[in-house]
Amino acid sequence: MDIAVDKITEIILRVRAVDVKEGATDPDSGSNPIDDGSTDVLVMGTDDATEEELRDMIGALNDDERADLLAVLYIGRGDMEPEEWSEAVRFAREREAAGEGAVESILGSPIAGDLLSEGLANLGITPDLPQA
């Protein structure tokens, strides 16, 4: 694998941080974060950099790393088996070349963090992750 497991682990954590956010339910509450127990951290807003940081992190990967990341996603999703690793990487490269990039594939997949984690597990890799 051309991508470090630590990079995948960091991406999993960031994807999970994006997945737990919800749209604004009370956009003009006018309350204080301390009074609210800082629950607004779970709401997406214009000053939320989490998704942008994730996009930048995936975008900064080289072509081989992005292909491996997508291959892990495909294996976690059950599209391919661990034994088909080379084919999964080849397919990921084709998808990238066709303009269907890693960022869109990951952010467009529900529970992508869990799928990446499952993909690593299917490959026999157990990263140090907090339980989802």
C-alpha cells in the first residue's frame, strides 16, 4: 500500500467529524456556547472548517495515495474483496482519471469513515481508532 495507515486513520477521524454534523436547527439562537454546553460544535456553519480541511487533506495526497484510499473504500463497501487489491487500485485510478475523485467519492458515501475502517480491517490492518 502506498498510503500510510496513519493518513487513512486521520482521514477516518475527519470523515466521522463531518458525518456527525447536522444542519442548523436554530441559526439565530443568540445564545452563548458556554450556556449551550458547546453543542453548536455539532452543527455545520459558515465558519466550520472541518469539511474543507478534509478536502484539503485528501487533495494533498499524491495519485498513488488517493488510489489506495479509494481502494480501501471499495473493499470496505464490499465492492471488491481484499484479494482483488490490485484490481481495486486500478479501478480507483480509472475513476480518478474520469474525474470522479477521491474527495467526492468519500464525502458522497454515507458512513465513509466506517467503510474505510472496515476496508482496513478486511485487509488485516487494525489502526488505533476510537470506537464509532
